[in-house]
Amino acid sequence: MHHNREEAVEKIKELTEDIDFCMLTTSDGGVLRSRPMSTQQTDFDGDLWFFTSEDTHKIEEIEKDNRVAAAYSDPGKNTFVSISGRAAISKDRAKMEELWSPVLKAWFPDGLDDPKLCLLKVVAEQAEYWEGSSSTLVQLFGMVKAIATGQEADYGENKKLKL
């Protein structure tokens, strides 16, 4: 486990910087619900940022229970990251202007003038990642070897990080 917060943040940044979408999970009265969300491009410093609308189910769910998880995957690189933390809604206009991208007009046609537009900020508390060899041949060899020897396959590096 990383003991240094800066190292943990840097590792998560490295693993997720090329992954646009994650599955964001909230709790709805004890039932877990996930939906795809586009992470806003900003240097990861321990916080994740998402644009959303105030009148969505996820906002209602977060107001009742702000614990969330964001799951990222890049199967091509065999990289998988799970980040858990606490979510908060922000109407900070300066932050919205900083993070706004014209492509967001597809979801928010009124842009920054949409009165229901808000940011969802997730303060990361913990993360776990799995990072394997990017070679399918190496993975296949590892599985065949595991079957032949009766030992668990080596899937690469797996670590839990406290942020």
C-alpha cells in the first residue's frame, strides 16, 4: 500500500488520464446504481469532476447518501481502477467555466447558461487498481501455466491506495 498521498494521487492520475468515461455508482435506498459519466479533463489531484443536471436521480441519491464509487477500465492496456469517495454538488461558476468543453453541448445544449447545470465533485478517499501485462499472449501463457500447475494466474499488479 502506498503510504504517501502524493504517490497514490500520481499513480491514479497515470492510470486514468486516458480514460474518458467511468461507471459512477451511487446508493438508492440500499440498492447500488451505476451509470456512465464523462470525467472532466483536469489534472487529478484527488478530486474527480463531472458535469450533470440538478434534476437527475443521481443528485437525489447523493443528497441522501454521498458515498460513491467510480470504476475506470482500459481493457486494451489491462488497466482497471476503482475510486471511492464522497460526492458533493457544486454550482461554482468559475470552476464550471474552467472545466467546460464545447463537446458538452451534446448533453447540455444551453451550455453554461443552463440553470440546472452543476458539477459533481468526488473527493477520492480510497482507490484500488489492477494493472496487467498489455500482451494478450503473455496473459494467455499465464492462464495456461496456472491451469497446468494448479496455481493462481499472475494477473499483474493489484494495490489498494488510501488518499
